Amino acid sequence: MNIKNVDYPISLKEVFRAQQVVYQSINPTPLIYYKSLSNLIGAEVFIKHENHLPGGSFKIRGGLNIMHHLKQQGITEVVTFSTGNHGISIATAAKMTGIDATIVLPKGNNPEKNQRIIDAGANLLEAGENFEQAAQECMRLQEEKHLHYIHAANEPHLINGVGTEFTEILKELPDIDAVILPIGGGSELAAAVTVLKAVNPKIEIYAVQAESARAAYLSWNAGAMKQAPNHTFAGGFATGSAYEIPFEIYKDKLTDFILLSEDEIREGIYLAMSHTHNLAEGAGASTIMAAKKIGKRLMGKRVVLQMSGCNESLNCICDVLNQYVKKI
């Protein structure tokens, strides 16, 4: 794979290597068929429940893999930036491997996600008004204290670790037609392309993102990395730019990109609650709403929707319930 600044291969072979690390600490997540969602969308719909993992999201797979490699290199302290799930992953995996972690998050971040980082034993620092400003502070801190810097997306070990999700899907359901995945930094989309397209190039891969944080969409549409305003409430989408390594992997491998409004993201949370009885966060539930939005394209197909995480704020969940549940 010809990507600049990549010092470790990203491949199906490396995903299989990552399995040996990841499954020391986690079990495969459920892949569940939902009749009511299938009726709603007009397809055979399965949910991959990554929200059942430690830390509440798929990110722990990448965190475990990268921490394993850093431990082998003798790294003892790391720093990273996040809007929550990546930070939770690094904090949790760092604790498991005996590495000290500092997580930089933007001010006003989801308090439930912040608490999970604290509970995992990491140092939490709030800085900047958004994801990009938190990243700048993270880099400053790395230079000042000589910590090992972990990027939130441009990390081969993260991508290879996350790829284990898709080997699980293919093992259980080898004849899928399409998958729909949320995108923030893009590590999961890159992992899906790495695994699924290597096994079956005909599998359709759809990305879903917030209209109000559409940098990845604009980048994909232009064929070159772009930046864009980032105003979504959904932390899993809240990035203002595409990132080189994931982008180079997925840029010409996607079937399409689906954008959701803030209200549509909230409706996705409601659909997740009503059809699966899971409290998914905005990005985590977005795939259901995206599938509903493009139902005609999915009709009759076997489709896997990823529920990426469950770390939504209680205030948001209450707002969704007030908006969509009929008052008795």
C-alpha cells in the first residue's frame, strides 16, 4: 500500500495478526438479525453490536493492538486527542498494558465519555473548542513532555486492530451484499475496505456522516483531502478534516456517502432504541437512519449496519425520547 508516512503495513494479513492480540482481551461482538428493521428498510438487516465492547465502542480493538506494539517497543507514556471513544479506547487499553495515558479533549465534551476516560485511570485534559484545537494542544504537550503521540486515525495498528470486526462479520455471514459505517476520523472505514474488499470486491460499502461535519464527504467527493466546519452534536462525527492514511485507503473504494441532518441523527438514536432496545450514540445509530434513507438501493439485499458506540449523553437521550415517544 503506497501511502506516505506509513511505517507499518495495513493489510488483511496484519488484521489476522491483530486477532491474536485483540482476542486476548475481548470476545467477538454479536451480529443480530432484526425482523422489524428488515421490514422497515426492505432488506435483510443485521446489526453488528460494537457498542457491547469494553469502553462502549469499536475503538477498543485498535487501542489494544497499538498498545501491544508500543509495549513491545518499551513505550511507557502516551498522549492522544479525542472527542471520546478513541480516548476511552486508549485509556482502557493503556491501563490493561501498564502504560500511562493522557487524553486531550475539547472543552464541553460529552461528560459521560469524560468520566469513562477518568474511570480507566488516564489523565484527562480539556483544551480548545473543537477536535482540531484539542489535537493542536495534544501535539504541544507531546513536544513539551516527550510523550509518545498517538494520532486518532493515522495509525496503522489502529486500523489493523479495528479490522478484526470485519473478519468476525465475514466468518459469521460470508455472503453479505452491503455494509453501512459511520465515519469520523476514518479508521473503521479504512479497516472495512482493507478486509471486505480483499475478500469480496463486490461488497458495497456506504459511509455515513453528519451534514454539519462533512469534511470526509467533501474529501471523498473531490478526491482530495478537504476541511469543513464541524458543528455536529454527535461526537463520533465531530471532525473538521479528513486524515491521510484512512482517506488514501477508502477514497476510491466506497459505493456512496450518505449525509444526515442533526434531526435525522437523533431519529437514528430513536430507531435504535425502538427496534433493538440499545442506547446508541448519534454516530452509532446513524447507520440505521442511513439505511432507511437509501432503502430503495438496499431492497432485497443482505445488509450489515454497524452500531459503533453507546456513549451518548443522558441529556441527548432524554431529548430524543421527548421528541419521538408519544406522550400517554
